[in-house]
Amino acid sequence: MGKSSLFNRILGRRAAVVSDREGVTRDRHYQTATYKGREFTVVDTGGFLPDDTIDVLAANVRDQIFTAIQEADLVLFMVDARVGITKLDDQFARMIRKLDKQCLLIANKSEVPEDRAESWEFFSLGMGQPRTISALTGYACLSLLDEVISLLPKKGQSDKEEKRPIRFAILGRPNAGKSTLLNRLMGEERVVVSDIPGTTRDSIDCTFTVDGEKFVVTDTAGLRKKAKVEDEVEIFSNMRTEESIRRSDLSILMIDATLGISEQDFRIIQSIRQAGKGLIILLNKWDILPDKTEKSFDHMVKAMREREPLFEFTPILSISAKEGLRVHRILQEIKTVYANCRRVIGRERIAEVFAEACQKNPHPAHQGRLVKLTRACQIMVEPPVIDIETKTPDAVDESYKRYLLKTFFEAFHLNGAPLRLNFDTKLILRKDEDLEQFTLASDSISPRVNSNRRMGRKDRQR
């Protein structure tokens, strides 16, 4: 039909999975768009399916569509100009009329004059004059947007700049319980939940507020091994999931406790760390873990930390998204990890801890050469990066890097933060006040700071 194509066209980027196959979109997908200075929310929905469809999720999808229509100020009802009126078009038109919603009828795939000329037949739907467009080529889409913003209610602008919400993504293998957790956090059936692996095809953004704190959570498609990703929709879903990691402040990795942590989970963790994002691990389905004892959690966490020592500084919770077990603790952990990612630790404190660490355990000689680490200073937030001065950066031993990381994590209580160490021949000195400006700026802008960016000359002189 082209709903997701129009959704992407309005946003100006590829935010939704687009495929020629029907039924790719199933959930409500919320995104913020801006056109001619007007900001508004666009919701992409699944295709309306008849009651006799063989799709077992059809009823869930219809519920999602119905909820989206009830919430909306304006409905864009899309039909296919090449196909003409279908039985489903007629059913859907009757539903919208009953809800008494402001609606624009969109005749998509009107690339050529012949298709536009046939649009007259859609008048019989009782939805007014059809707007002929092509979401694929962009034909008449700007005119459509002009009409959309003229019909949307104008919201007053607040004099006080709104605090940026905490963005987090929910990640994990298919059927780990990601959508169930999102619905539990939202307090409503925002996304389709099913025991069928792969139900979520897209990355769905949802906004909610708890105790005055605003959150944006992204429910992602289950990440599979690349060798198993053959379907074109799954390939793009994986790309969207990786994009969701990059534009979130932190990620929640959900692990099915009945299956344990897998190599694929470690690959997801690697993607999160490479993106410089915070991490929280949830052991889901704890309520149905077989042969569970009081020591089960300790044993499982110990085994995980033996495989990955840095898990010692990663928040790990056992939960049941379905039953709500310990779900209330997740938001507090999110706020803590978010704050740790933005922490300005303090130059004097870093210098003190670094000096003590080097004195207690000096770096061993490397191939007969003395490796001396002289000074340390934090140079970045989100993620926090500590620059360490040494004349021989290439000779710093990996085990010593782990020792310093462990020391800093323990001293500064940076649990969940993706702390990075940078070894350089000349220390980059930055004042705490300069670092604090980064955290203030990130509250007022959406684009994230690229943590892999090299410092420019001005940065090095500060």
C-alpha cells in the first residue's frame, strides 16, 4: 500500500521498514516530524486485515490501529490508486466515519496521469476528495504536508526549554520478552506481543513519563546472527536496531533466563559498547526458571562474570516482564546509568585515584622498556573518556588497561557506563566546566555527540 513509505517521506529518513510484502508493519510506530517550523507526531500503523485472515496476529494489529485512530488529531487514510476500492477499504472507511475523526483520503501510487484520473471512484467511500500522491517518488507530498499542518491544532510554545528525555533501547534475541516489557513499562498494550519469534519487525519509539521524568523507549526487532538473516525485512530490521543503539543514551539487553546468555547476546553487548552506550542486563522469565533456588541468581551472575569480567560493573536484574516481577526497579537503574554516562568525575579526584593505582601496581616493563604512565584527565562525557599520558601508548599492556578500568569503576561508582581509556603521548587537559557544558548542551539538542570523534586543535589547547 505504501503507508510506511509515506511515513519515511514525511520524516525525511528511513525510519520504518519498507517492503513490497504485506503485513510488515504491525505495531504503532511513533516519530516526531518537523515541517515549515511545525513539529508534530506521526504514527505508522499496520495494514487493516479482515476477520477471516490467516494471520494469527490480525486482531492485535486491528487493536493497534483502532487505538492510533482514537489518539490522533488527523487520520491519513491511504488507498491504492492502481487497485481501486477494495472490500477492506470500504470496511475501514465505515470504521473511521463511526469514530467521527478528521480524515484525509490519500490515493497513493498516482505516479502517472492515468492513475490520477481514476481516483474519482474513491469518492464513493464518503471520505471526500482523494489527494493523489506518490509516496515512492514524492509526487504531491509537499502539498499534502501543507494541508496536514493547516489542519493540525496549534500548540502553544513554552517559554522554558523542555528537558530532554532519557532515551533507551530494549534489545535481545527474538522472543526474549522485549515487547512484553515495553507494554509493562507503558502500562498499556502499545506493541503487539506474541510467542511467535520475530513479531516485532521494526524499532518502535514510545514516550512515557514517570514521577516527572520523561522517557523514550525503543522496542527493537530481535537481533539474529547475520548468517541467519536472509529475509530482506530482517536485514533492514537489524540495521534499524543498530541505529536505535546509536541514538539511545543506553540499552537494556534482555536475556531469556531459561536459555541463558548466548554468543549472540555477547555480540549485542559488543555493538552497545562500540557505540559508547550504557548497558543494563535483564534476566527475563525468572518466574518460570526451572529448579530455581535462592542461589540461582548468584550462580548465574557469577558464571556470566567469569566469561566477561566487566559484568561486575554492569547492573543485572532478574525479572519477569509478564508477571511484573522487579520491573519497578528498572527505571531507577536507567536513571542511575544515564547519570553515570554523563558524569563529570572531577580532575583532582581522577588524578588522585590514578596516582594511587600506579603507585600500588606500577606498569610492568615491556620488552625491556620502562612503561610509565604520568597523568590522567577526563576529556569527554557520553561516554565518559579518561585520557592517560604516556610516552609509549602502544606498549600499554591489555591486562593493565583492565586493571585501571576496574580501579576507576570501583572508585567512581560508574556502574553501567561505557567508560573508555585513551592513551596518548600528550595529555588532553579539559576543565570540569568545559565537560559540564557538554551535558547541558545535550539536554537541548537531539543529535548525539560522536564519541569516536578525534579532538581538534582547539580542544587540545583547553
